[in-house]
Amino acid sequence: MNILFYGLGGVGQRHLRNIFRLCENPKIAAIRHTSNSFEIDDNLEVNKKINILEKYNICIYDNLNDAIKEFNPDIAIIATPSNSHGKLALEALKNGIHVFLEKPITTNNKDLDKISKFLKDSNKKLSINYMMRYHPMFVKLRFMINNNQVGKILSAQFTHNSYFPTWHKYEKFQDLYAGKNTLGGGTILTNVHMIDSIYALFGLPKKVFTIGGKISSLKIDVEDTIASLLEYNVNNHLFPVTLNLSFTQKPNVNEIIINGEEGKITLSFDKNDLILIDKNGKEKNFKNNYARNDLFIDCLNDFLTSIKDSSNSDTAFFNVFQGHFLALKIKESLLKKKIINI
């Protein structure tokens, strides 16, 4: 299998290692315009003694046309800054290449529409790395919600707070795409995993209202903290969902709380546990020692299996794109400072 990489930073190199775990003797090429070739491990530690181009025998190309002529890729793995995702994915798809795409899908509705229209008449696969869908505790949470284990939903809270200046040890945070508007940064699209989790559990809301923006003192030009209120109507039952995102806060908080008439569920991604409290106050604790990289492997493997079996992965485009549409509406509400009807 011939696999073409766009982007070989921290997450790109993670996908590279996982490809070798999942595929037998893959051939690797990359389109890149940087001289950096040091290795970045799963803990984002740098080893400048290792040249990844030599280690994985990677052929380098300047553009897709050259890569197609000389390498003939079967799959493209795109892990570039967010603003380039939609354009690069569509270009690869139109050239007959399956695509595994880092989140977010796009930074605008226009590219989202173009990809959707193309894929309706194509047999090519596009899956997005929403790896948190594969977390065993989130899988269990979806099962509980789908099987009405806490009764009628009264409310839900989704929170993801972190401190992005500490994310990458190998580069200054001022250079990181997440803090640059021109590269599609900002906490909404950078932390879109949590919005996808909302969509995976409840679908699309009726309306959304977002406040926040650039609140921290960091020298960045994107929204770093937001709070959204989403109104849901599921089976003629209205309930509120709140979303809090920030990448300039300490300590890390990555959790989901579901409040129902028959109980409460708390899922902590940081602790790898899920707590169910029933209507009588009895508590059940479910814990899993799942390694973080296992989520990436499961998501990538689901994509590879979908190509082999002509099936759809859980994160195939048409299974997730409306969640991304929701993320864009959340951002639209922030910019326009008004309620957005979905």
C-alpha cells in the first residue's frame, strides 16, 4: 500500500508509526516544504539523532501531481494546519485517493459543501480522526444514552479545558497553528472533538448561542475561551446542553456530565473512568486503562478496514460532517453575537 503524508509534525508522525503497526510493508511518501526531519515520539519528545525520512525511507515531493506520477498513492493522510484541510482533502479525493483527515474537516461551509457534493457520487473514502469516539468509556456512554439508562435527559455539560502553550515541547506556542487565525486556529475548531461528542450523542440542536472570545493575556489572535448554550429537542423533549471550551486554562478538564430523571453519568477522559449514579444514589464506577495511542490506532484501523470491506467507518464523512457543521455554527454565533438557528 502506498501512503502519502501531508504534514509530519507530532500527530503526522504518530499516524506514521501507527501505519507500520497496521499495514505490512507500506511504502511512504510525503509532500512537505520544511527541512525539519527529527523524530517526535508519542509523548511529543524530540529526538534529533533520528531522521524520520531515513528511518521510514520516505520519498519527498513538492506537489501532488509529482507524487501521483512517481508514487501513485492509494491513501493520503493529512495532518497539516487546519486552514488547509478542506482544500487538500478535496484535491486528493478528486485524484482518486482515499483520505484520512485530521480534524477539523474544514474552516468554512464552502469547503464542507464541496466535499459533500463530491463524495455523494464517489466511491472514495474520507474519514476524520475523531479518535475520542473509540474511547471505551465514550462507547459505553453512547450505549447508556441509546438504551435510556438515566431516563429522560434533563441537561448535559461538556467541558474541555487545557493550556496550549504546554502542548508541544518541540516548538514555541507562538508558532502553533492553534493560536493563529490565518491557520484556522481557535479553541472551537481545535477542540472540535468535544463538539463531535455532542453530535454523536444527541445529533443537531435547534439553536445555539455562544459567548467568549480572546480572553487570556496570551499574544494570539483567536478565541481562546467560549461557552455555548445549545437547545435540543429529542423526541419532542426539550433540554439544554452547555459547552465550555478553553485552551488557556489550568488544570486540564475533559469531561461529560449527563443529568437524567433516573440518574447521572459522569465521564472523565482524563481519568479514563465513567461513573453512573442511579435514582437511588447507588454508584457504579467503570474504569479503563486504555492507552491514548490505542484511540488513534482504532480510528485509523476503522478507516483502513472500510477501504478493504467497502464499508463506512464510524468517523466516515457522512457520519460526522453535521457535527462539524455544528462547530461552524457555534463559531458563527460567537462572531455575530446572536442566537443561530440550526
